[in-house]
Amino acid sequence: MSEKVIKEAIENEKMACPKCKQPIRKYEKYAETIDAVRDGFNIQEIDSHASRVTLLCGNGDCNWKDRTEYWEDMID
């Protein structure tokens, strides 16, 4: 689900590069992550869900690139 949101934000130019302020053009290396905690009885409790992505500016000579799990903060 998160990857769909990222794709739509990039297609609709709703994510801006913090360096050149132009819309981010592409992403790579998307991954869903789960942090889990186990207690002494081998019962697994899920602590958090997140997704991590590498965002690339892709505008002219701007070479900004960032691997982040806080991509939601970048959507206008």
C-alpha cells in the first residue's frame, strides 16, 4: 500500500526535492519493514510497521538522493 502512495505522489509531483525544490522524479529500493519483539515464551508481538525507500531527485544536474522511512513527511 505504501509503494502505491509513493508512486502516486511522484506521478502527481507532490514530493519536492529539499535541495533544488523541484518535484522528485523517481525512487528505488522500496522495502516494507517490521520491527518485532519476542518475549521469553517465543510469543511474537509486532512493535511497528514501516516502509523505507530511496528517493532520487532526477532534475537536471541535481544529484540529491536519500534513503528514508520518513517519506510521508515529504508529501505536500
